[in-house]
Amino acid sequence: MSEITIRPLSPEAATIEALAALIVETVAGGGSVSFMHPLAVEDARAFWQGSLAAAVEDRRVILGAFDGEALVGTLTLLLDCPPNQPHRAEFAKMMTRPSHRGRGIATALIGVAEQIARAKGQTLIVLDTASDGGAGPLYERCGFRLAGEIPNYALKPHGGYTGTLYYYKELT
């Protein structure tokens, strides 16, 4: 494995294709990232086109983790919060290719996203993850605190309900 690099993504055709492939693979593998299986690649492209357009408007930052030229992970830092929450950001759509899991990529993405949040003046990050098979243990290792769980919050990509765990981290 070559060195993993992380950088913000921009709305280029190749980037949209790579992100679409990553989210389709994640959903097919049971990843709870707001979509149901099977996820059509056209729907995945449309989602990322909209997300990257919001990034251009500085309403979010979409990070990509690369192994050489291959996109192997992503994490979105949502910055577009209500007027009474200018200090808050949110993590969303964290995904790592199954072939690259367990190599510290998600932890590195979280670290870079936290640095960006601090630089933008954010002092609190919130996130949610599925109770069944979600990344709760990873977030806890990265210093996030569990705020609570809502049972039967969402459907799993292949059907059936899963709860959602809510986490937060204060940036000091």
C-alpha cells in the first residue's frame, strides 16, 4: 500500500465517478449512509454532484482519502448550521473501501476534518452512526462521547430497522 493522502474534493467528473462507486459499494455492503440497496449509480452521482456544489459554496468540506490515485475513503464535514449554531459542525458520509479498512484511514479522515473545523472556528462536532454495525467504537476511540441512542431510527440498506447512536466532541 502506498502512502494515504487526504485532501478536499472538488466537483470534477472523475471525482464524482469515484465517489459514486464508493457509495454504491458501501450501500451494497450494508453501510448505513442514508440510501437503500440497490443504489443506482445515477442516484449516487446526483447525490455527490449536489454535495460537491455545496462544498463549492463553503457549506461543507468533502474530504477524500487516496491510495495513490485511487479514492479509498471519504468524510463530509457539514458547516451549514442554523444561525443559532455557528459554532457547530457535523460529520456525515464517512466511508472506507472494504479493501482498505483497518488501516487507519477513517481515523486520519477524522483528524483532518477536526483540523479544518477548528480552523473555521467550530468548537463542537456532532454525528450519528447506525447502532448495528456502525462506527461507534471508532468514534469513541477518537474522543467522541455518546449522547444517546434512538431505536428503529432508519432502515438498513438491505431492509430491517437499526437504531442510531448520536455522538459529540468538543474541540478545545
